Amino acid sequence: MTVINLLRSYEEYFKSDLFLEKDFGLLFFLNCFVSLPKFYTNFCMTRIGLLSDTHGFWDEKYVKYFSECDEIWHAGDIGTTEVADKLAAIARLRAVYGNIDGGDLRYMFSEKYRFKCEDVDVFIKHIGGYPGKYDASIRGMMYANPPRLFICGHSHLLKVMYDKTINCLHINPGAAGQYGFHKVRTLVRFVIDGSEIKDLEVIELGEAVKGVAEAQLRP
């Protein structure tokens, strides 16, 4: 019996006529941490913080909005190893390098990253396009062996689209940094619960102030 099923069994027992006063000790022990439904629900969920195109820019709001996330995913154009290290200090970091990332970041991360998060097949690549216009570098793979969740960056354009032809959700979180033509900096948060992708939030960090990131990247 799994931990989750065991906890569900206990909960059903506590609600039944079989529950006796002598069992209050066990109930108290389990409730010392959190209520049973909330415990086993949170236990099997993964809270994701998603961003892209920081271009070397750091914002303390990343900490504010990602502090309760289990994992942070960066879709490339990180900019500096310092940004990657600071994100990794908040939660587990999964990332790919982008076209502006130098050798140090290309050593730390790969160009493509495919993995399972719970029961969801995830694929991340910085330059990837979107449903109907996938980049040539991944188009064949997307149709021959599609993931359940495809994430990219590069365009600095926030997109959440579902590709019905291959049953794949596409997310581009927009740009979290200052550099680029975007007017508003954005992050995305969502939850993976088994095979379900849910509770997606778009977070606006404020207007992009041009010139800030370029100044940070100068030696």
C-alpha cells in the first residue's frame, strides 16, 4: 500500500462507526502536521515556477513568487551563472541554455531537456516555436513523439496554447528580464498533480525598463 493510499484509508476509518476513543492518539499524531486531506494532496503535487529570458537580470520578486514552489524551470537565455545559482537556492532548478548564453551556462545546462514530472512528459527548448509553427529543429519530434507539456522562450511573448492535433499543452512564460522589446515582464506558476496540469497563474512583475539589463551585462 502506498503512503497516499494508507492516509486515505486512515481518513475513511476516522469517519466510520469503527472509530473508537482509543484511536484519538493516532488522530492527534497525524494532525500535528496538517489535516489529512491537505497532507496527502500536497504530498503528491509538484508546484512549478516557470520563467525565461532573464538575460542576466535579477529581481527579488523571483524569490517572492517562487518561494513556495517545489521546482523552478528556466526556458533559456539565463544570461549569467549568478542568476542560475540564485534560482537554484530557492528550489530545485531545471533549465536549458538559450542562444545568448555563454560557455559556462552551456556547460551547466543542455539545449534540450526532456523529463517526466510526476506522470507528465515535459520537453523544454529555448527556441521551439508554438503550435502550428514549431521550430524546424524540433518539428519532426513534436509530431512523431509529442510530449504532454512543451515549454520554450526566446520570443518574449507570453503564450499558453493547447495543440489538439498532438494533445500537448504549450507554455511560453514571456520574458522575466529587462532586455528585449516586451513591455511587461512575466512569470508563470502552475501545479502538476499526477497526470494533471492545473492552477496556472500568470504573474506580471512590472514594466520592462530598457537599458537596465544591458548595463548589468557590460564588463
